[in-house]
Amino acid sequence: MPRALLLMIVAGIVRHYTVSWNADFAVWTTKALHGLLGRPSPYMFCDESRLYWHATMFVPEVGLILASYWLGWTGRVVRVAAVYLAHTLLTACTISIHESPYLQQNGLVNVATSTLVNANYLLFGVAAWVLVAGPWYRDQGDQRGLIKRVTGHWLLRLMCLCLAVSLVVPLFGLMGTKDAMAARAEMGAAMRDVPWFPFPSNRDDDVAKAEQMTRDRAAAKALATIQTVLQADMAAAKDDASIRSAPIWFLTAHVLASLRPDDAARRQAFKDQAALALMQSHERRRQAMSAKP
């Protein structure tokens, strides 16, 4: 135990100096998950705000695994790296459920998000250690038989845990109302047609005028589909008051901000509308957070 506590302190120091990098890696993983599901990577709250649970919490898992003296040092280091990647995946799944505009927000999703956040902080570090390097690992016993060989391999156990957590995301992707989810599918298709989205602010000087006009037309079309999603969510909210649509309003704000028409007055109008949509997203998010059990 003293050895584990000492190594946890060292891991805490490492985390302190790498927390920003950890957050960036978790957010990148979140956006990569969208790509795996065939969705364009959208703007999410995590693009602008590093919430407390975005950075992977690896202090307990690093300390416990490195203190597992019954394993060789090579095995311990390999397990730390694998558990770190697995923990990042859990964090990415939590962000996706909470912030992705492709999932309809409702009371059940809010509860699932809260549960995953708690697991991220309180359970996953210790659970991962037990799976990959727990004290029982010293006595593997007879590993004959397919089931025993599968359950007896630490990497397979960790992969099963990751798969179980990852399946939560597509599961909630099927739980929205029919109209809202159909509108989201159209929105995803429209977003794929917007060039170099979601990076509008740093491209003004790098693209030709014709390219910007192409982008503006595609973004305007995407805005129309986003409005359809908002209308569908508002209709569903009549029956389920927990639907807040905060991610959709947030995406609306950034698509509006990405429009760069030549007319200065129109450009300013888009910026003003984006600011209003951003205020709406933060208000609805605040309401959803306060409604959590």
C-alpha cells in the first residue's frame, strides 16, 4: 500500500502538468468516434471549455498498476498505456452522450451521462486495475478451455469493458423520437457538405473568395436542417420536458458564425444571431444540468 500511495502521488504530479494534453486527446478521440459512425465532427461544448471530467483521471490506475510487484516492469508499463487509452475512450463516450448534436437529449440520457461521469471518477481506475493486474493475477491456474483463455487474458478483459461502454453511444442514438432522429440524419448529411467544417475562424485568409461562397451556401443549407432538428425537439419537449437541445443550439451558433458573406451588415447580423443562439444553448444546458438527479 505505501508503494501504491507513493506512485499515486507521482502520477498526480504527472497529471498536473499534462492535464491540458489529456483533455485535448480526449476531445480528439470524441471527434474520431463521430467519424467512425459516419458523422462529420461537429462543434461541441468541449471545443471551448475543458470541463473537469474531460481530462482522463489516471492517478489511481497508474499508482496501483505500477505498484503490482508480482508483474514485471514491462508488463506494468504496457498495462498502464492500455488502461490509459481505455480510460480515454470511456471519457470520449461520456462526452459524446452529453454533447453530441446527433443524439437527442432526454432524461434517460442525462442519467446515463451522470452515471458514466461517476464511473469515470470513482470506479474505472480501480476496476481497470482489478481487470488487468489485480492481486488474483498472480495465480492464473489452469488456462485450458476457450472461456478460461479469453477471461484469463488481461487485454481481452479490458477490450470487453471498452466494447460494453462504447455500445452505449449507438444505443442512445436509437432512443430519440422518430421525427427528431430522421431530422438529425439529414443534418449529418448536410454537415458533411460544408467544406473544412468545423474550423471557420482561422481560414478567412487562406481560402479564395469562390471557396468561401461555396462554404456559405453549404452552411446555409446545413442551418436549414438544424432548424428542422430544433423544431422536432421542441415538438418532442411537449411530452418530455427534459429535452433541452443545448447541443443543437451550440452547433447553430457556430454554423452561423462560420458564414462570411461579403456584405458587412449581413456578416454582423450572422454574428449577432450566433451570439443569441450561444446564449440559448448555455441557458438550456444550465437547465438540463440543474434538472439532473
